[in-house]
Amino acid sequence: MKSLEFATLRIKDAVCARYRAAGGVRPSVSKERPDVRVHAYLAAREATFYVDTSGEPLFKRGYRRERVEAPLRENLAAGLLRLARWRPDITLLDPLCGSGTIAIEAALIALDIAPGARRTFGFQKLSWYDGPTWQRIKQSAQRREKPPAAANIHASDNDAAAIARCEANLAAAGAAGAVVVRREDVLSRAAPAVSGMIVSNPPYGARLADSAALADFYPRLGDALKRRFAGWSAFLLSGDPRLPKLIGLRAGRRTPLYNGPLECRLYEYRLVAGSMRPRAAATTR
């Protein structure tokens, strides 16, 4: 550990010395929020330096207004929609929307709002940053944006605080009005259309400590989906291996994914009323 700390100090001194040689002064750096980040990767006999041109991680679009526990990453939400083969002409519902990430990413796709259009990047602090050119690139993307209007995108949750966060995030993303947001319980809400697609991130062990409550919830969720959403397809992301065993639905496809460090599966279901079990073959006399 001491040798690693010593190497880190040597690296910092080397970077500062190079900066001072080029600019004539030693840099003053904020340890919490530096203007420019330099990453060093140490091997046995060499160190590799990288200048961070991103700043905040690229999955952060810049529209989250409140921190929530175990949030679904924005780029993963967009990836779920791609894996589900969703298009803006297909009715979409997230009935467990939380802060609204899946519905917001769908709205950004429907309105052609570029990811990251409302955030800043690390390269904007570098000396070679060309502000006028970057503004022209952003303006070109902004001209493609469609004005927010009612779309086939629906989001609901039974938690009033979650609904408030969802609406605040929609407004920050420039997509207010593009999603129908309602406070409803997934176990009792009706389908907003005859057919469509559910893409959702149900609660699981990393977000809900009560294991018994989850074991009770999953079968009820499966029953509600079969009874109220027959004719729909559902794509459910979960890091809980009990979900496919307890939900009472037959998954047509299971795609391994990661939400940050957490390994998950995206389960695809075709929803039909009644049992999915094949009928026994009739016997002949």
C-alpha cells in the first residue's frame, strides 16, 4: 500500500511539474471538482496517462434532478428499448416507472433529442476547446428536435414521490407533455391500449430489503399482467433470480445485462390470458 501511495505522489508531482514547465505556474486543483481530470493507470514498469474528455460519466444525460437509491442508468434504459425493438408508433408503458428513466429515454427517442444535449462535457475545459464549432454542432442537433406532444408513451407508479420525480425529470429533459404520467398501482391499472409493450424495471433485492414482500409481489404481478395486458409483450429487467420462478410467466428470451456492477437479466414475455402450459394431448379410444 505504501509503495502505491508513493507512486501516486510521484505521478502527481510529475503532472504538476509538466504543467508548470508549460505554463510557468503550478496548477491549483480542486480535489472534489477539478476542471480537468487526468487518469493514471499503473503497471509494473510503466504508467499510462489519460485526459478525461467526458467529465461526468457518459450515461448521465443531465436531466436527473434528485438522487434515488439504485437508479437505472440512462444508457441502459435506452438499451432496453432497443433490445425490446420498441418504436415510437408502438404504445409503451412502464407501470413501475420510479423516477421515469425508461419513459424519458423513450420520449427522447420519439422527439429526436440527442443524448447529452442538456449537459456539459470535460473537453469544454480544455485549452483546445472550440466553442463556436461545438455550438454549431449542438444547434444542428437541436433543429432536429420535435416539439413535445402527446405520444404513445405511458408511465405510472403508486408512489406519489416517484411521480413527482418523474415529472420533474421529464421537464428537465425537455420532454414534458410527451409522456402520460399517472399515479396508479401496477396490480390494478388497466392497459392504455389494446396492444403494446411494457418495458420496466420491477423492484428486486438490491432496492427492496423485504424478501418476503418481493416473494408475495412477483406472483401477483404476473397475474395482473396476464389478466389486464393480454395481447401485449413485456420486457422486465431484474437482478433477482427468483423473478422468473415466481412471476408465473414463460420467458421467451433472457438477455444478460449489467446495471453498473449489478448483473441482471432482461426477460421477454408474451402476455396471454389464462395458463401458458401446453394442453395434454387428447387420447384416442
